[in-house]
Amino acid sequence: MTDQHTITPPPKLVEWLQDLGNLDAIALAYQAGADQELEACCEYLVRCAQWEPEDVDELRAARRPKPPSLKEQALTALSEADQGLNKSEWQQRSNTIRRALEALPND
């Protein structure tokens, strides 16, 4: 058994964070810890509370929703195009639409 707490990032990750020294890396470490905790809770619910795997999958999906796809982001940006956006707001949305178009295969 290890002395490492279950939500402590792995030693290699801690070393990597120290090398990077930025907030993005720290956020990744917190996310990794939160993910470990969620998985431990899911395992407990199956083992001790006798939850069905489908119920655990629903919990996991609710707590870690997938970000919208690039296509969904582009469609949202397009639907917001006629809302009187300022130049900066429109630039963000047009960049999203451009990235989605660039991701399409060349025919």
C-alpha cells in the first residue's frame, strides 16, 4: 500500500508541474485529482451501494460532461451572429466558424 492519498497527483505529474510552474498545469493536477475521486466514488457505488453500471455511467456523464464539439460550437456561433455583436465578439465567433470549416475534409 502507498502513503500517497488517492487524490494526490502521481509523482511524475507533480514533477512535471514543478517544471512548468504555470496555472494551467496546476488546473490539470486538480482535474486529475477530481477525476480520481469521482472514479473512487463510482467504484464504491457499484461495490457497496450496489448501483447498476448504467446508473454509475449516468453519474459520471453528469459530473464530467463532454465539451461541445467544434461543429456544435460553430453552429452556436453562427446562431449568435445576428445579435448585434461588437467587433471582438464577432471575431471570436468567426474564428470558431473558420476552425470548424478548416476541419472539414477537402473534397
